[in-house]
Amino acid sequence: MSKNTENNAFRTVDVDQYNEDNYKEEDVTEPTAVGANESEINGLLAQNKNIDALKNVLSCAPLGSKDPAAKAASLALALRVLLAFKDSQIDEAVKELDSESRDVLMKFIYRGFEQPTENSSARLLVWHDKVFAVSGVGSIVRVLTDKKKV
């Protein structure tokens, strides 16, 4: 009735390597460029080039930085860009972004939820809905499990 369970030759994956005691934290290196250029972003917003401003903010996000001041400044700049969009422009902007940029955008959205300002939560919910429609649940899972925060 019972089978011999002492023989471990059937294992194809070494499960012992995933033991909690063997876990090592990844080294997060400090990025060379921290945050987007605020004057450049303000110039793009003044020229109504919101999509270019969004792409610039997302490409210069301080993902590996441990500097809280740089992260706070980047978040404030990203929220200013996100709130500059009209509802009719959001779909087009999200569709122009690649997958990595949409994930970084989702990180900024969740970070904006953590520190709401007046009238920002409703706008961030619209952004979240549009990004979710394009990226799906995978984007949310990647953002929530990633150790590199914005």
C-alpha cells in the first residue's frame, strides 16, 4: 500500500535551495541619474506636450535610490504631470507607453494613493483604471512584489 518515500531520486528540482535560511537580499545599486529634470518637465507641460513629459518622468524614476528626498521630489513631479492630463488624453498616453513604463506609472499611482493630496485620488483612480485595462493584473502583481520602490 505505501510507497518508499525515502528515495529522493524522483526530485527534478532542488527544493532545498529555496530554504528561508539560504535567502540573500539583492544588492540594489544607486542609479546615476536621480529624478527627472524639473525645468524640462515644466517646459513640456507649458507647451501641452503632456505625453512627452510623462515619458520623461517615467524614464528618470529613481527606482533604486535610497534617498527619500529624491523620491519625494520625483513623486511630486510625477503627480503634477498626471494631474495635468485631461480624461480624454489618458487612453492615448497609456497606449503609447511600453510595458516597463506602465509598471513604473503604476508604482507612481500606488505611491500617490499612499500620500493623497486634494483631488488627486479621483484622478489617480482614473489612471489606475486605464493602466489596468491595458496591462492587466500582471502589472499590479509586478508592482506590489517589486522591491524597487519609487
